[in-house]
Amino acid sequence: MPRCKEGLARAAAASYVVGVDVGSTTLRCHVYDKKAAVRGSSSKKVETLYPHLGWVELDPEVLWTQFMDVIKEAVQAAGLQMNQIAGLGISTQRGTFITWNKKTGKPFHNFISWQDLRAADLVNSWNRGLILKVIHVISTMLHFLTRSDQYVIASSLTFTTQHVSLRLSWVLQNITEVQQAANENNCCFGTIDTWLLYKLTKGSVYATDYSNASSTGVFDPFQMCWSSFLSKLFSIPMSIYPPVEDTNHSFGSVDAEIFGVPIPIVALVADQQAAMFGECCFHAGDVKLTMGTGIFWDVNTGNHLHTPSADLFTSVDETARMARSVVDSEGVCFVPSFSGLQVPVNDPCACASFMGLKPSTTRNHLIRAMLESIAFRNKQLYDTIVKEVRVPLTNIRADGGVSNNSFVMQMTSDLINKKIDKPVNTDMSCLGAAFLAGLALGFWTDKEQLKKLRRTEIVFEPQRDSGEYKLAVDNWTKAVQRSLNWYNQTSY
């Protein structure tokens, strides 16, 4: 029997699903039973490297070892054997990539993180260059003539350091052996999911899924394939990209030598999409808010492609208490731009900063300013979504470590004047990956069953009028403006 079919046949008799999430700061694994209850867990801190100012990397071999270890430890913690695992779903941080030798499987360099700023000069050059201006003008004319939504995106196209596109272009320009291998059709490119799949199958499977591909900035969402136009624009050979499969897909099985049995790999998914699935945001207008390493708002826009026009705490409970111990931040503002600011500001050179400090400023004022900045940023992103997304927003569901902070959650609810549903389990990326894997295996029957498994811990409802925060929001907005373009080309 072929290895994949053998694994699926064995999975039919197994009773548990494993979900793994490779986040920006933590690598987690949970073992779930059919009631979506966690039976065993393991986690490790992701070891981040900073070889130069502004560079952020991950060692691929260290990550691989940690990945294997958390799975083994979680299964052991559940009191199970590997042959009781029906299948594996993998959620990963988006936009972090690596390239490797197709023949030997040896990486050419470390993973380059989505937080990495080495391509900032290249990004600025493209965004200010004549070529992009010409693209904007031509695309605007084409949209006027054809009314095709794809030209709306091109007419307002800008690049950021979080996009894989220009960081990959930087690699091809600056690492000779990558450029040479690409020219010889001997170079593989992959985000973390692709690398882990390649390693788990000992090189027999090379692929990614649509959610990870769509987060790279070189994927065409209208044609559902790698963009030949953008690839030519950045001189990236099309030959280096992996095939793109459905998020629910039989990607093969883990090589039996790794865990002792061939466990089916049936879901690869980017972390934010995984969290959205774990939150059961299955309907148009459903909103997922994740507050972890960054703040992420995701909206289910239905079957139609949307065309837009434009970790802070060690003890969550303690910081909420400290923030409430003072009536306000006493004019102190905090700008949380540790890796620049994205939508709607889009400035990779913005700096994190405190403003408005006084001799009377206490630790509690600083903590309150930090927590307020998260709520204000949530309001800023929510307003952007309302302006750009032509879908009525219905359910808003929150997850991520910071969602455990009641101060942030309540202030966010007040500012956007909406209810926010926080689940019992806030680690949604693992659960979403497990849900996807379980559906592919028949472990769970359909989305309706998944909805019944999701449990709400608390619903935050607006308690204060958003106008009461106007002065504080205005001061924070002014602080953000003063933090922009702080770093020059050589000091970030």
C-alpha cells in the first residue's frame, strides 16, 4: 500500500488530531480529541537571531528540531502513542521564508523573518520610483476602461518590508549561490510550511497552500497562481516557486522514521487564517481580532475577492489591574511600532516611543499608555476595515495572548461600539489547523459541528461612549505622526 494511503487507512482508526502553530515568538502543539478538548500540549520559545541591525532570522535546523520535539512532547503529555494520531495540521507565521538547494536539500541561508528590515532601502526605492508611478497610471486607465477589480489593486500598489517579494529579490541580488542555483533551476523557495513539509516527508513533497502563498506579495489572487508580472518585475525566476494546493489537502505522510508511524499531513495554513477558522468565522461579515506579537484584524468577505483602496506583557492580569489603578495615562502616549507601522500608516521606519513623560509619571501610567495604544490601534484598524470592506461586519471574535487583558478588550469594545466575543481557548491557530486536518480526515463531519465545539468565555459590550476617549485618541494620533520616518537608511 502506498505510504500516504497507508497513513490515511491507519488514521481512520485513530482518535486524536494534532495541531501545531509556528508563531513569531512561540512554537505550540496541542493534541485534540473529538470534542476539541486539549489532551496534551507542549510549547517552546522560537529562537530568533539578530545578526545585523534590522535583520531578523531563524535557524532552520533549530526550528526543525523544536518542531519535532513539541509534537513528541505533546503526544507524550496526552498519554498517547503516535499510532493514535489520526493526522497533522500545521499553522505557521506568514511571510518568513528560506531558499535551499534542490539537489542536496541544504539551505542557502537562515529563514528571513517577516519582521526583517534588510530590504527597507529596496522597498523605499520601488515605492518612490518611476516604474511604480507608471503602473499606477496605466492601471487606473485600464480600470476605467474595463472596470476589472484587479486593476484597482494595481493602481494603488505599494510594497512593504513584510512582503516576501522584495526580501526575496534582495536575496537573489546579494547571495551569489542563490542567484546561481536559481539560474540553474536548482533553487527551492518556501515559507515555513513548505520547509517543514519538505523535511517531514524527507524531500518527497514540495508544496504550499493558498493562505501562505497569498501572504507573500508575489501571488495573484485573481488568477490563483504565482504572479508572472511581479516575478518579472523583481527578476525572480518562476521556477523557484512551489506548487500551490488547497489548505485542506492530502500533502502526504510524515516519513515513518521520524515518529515511528506515517502520520498523514492534511492541512497547511497561515496563522491568521488558521485562527479565523478556529474561531469559526465561516460567514461573510465575521471578524477575527488577534492580539499577540502584532494586532491582526481579519474579515470574511465571502466568495468575492475584496479589493482595498488603502508582545507587550508578562502578566496580562497584572497589567490590566495597573492600568485601572490610574484614571488616565496622565498625557503619556505609547506608539507600538517595534517593526514599523503597517496599514493604514505604512511606514517601516516608524519608531516605538513614549511621549508626554513628566516627573509625576509612574509605572502605572506607562502601563496604561501601552495598553491604550493597543486599543487605539484596534480602533484605527477597525475604521480602515469599515471604510474599505464592502461587507457588513457581524460577529467580532478575539484571540491571542493579549485578548486575556480585560482592560484592552473593554476599551476596544467601547471605541468601536461593538460586542467582542472572547473564547475559552485563545490559542486559535493550533485549533484552526487541527479543525482543518480533522475535516479532511472525517474526524469531524462539517463546519456546523465545529461551531458547536467553540466555547465563549466572555462577551465584552460597550460601556462608555467612544467620544469620551477623543482627547486621548487625538494625542495618540499626534504621537504616531511624530514617530514616523524616524530611522534613516542606515540606522534602523
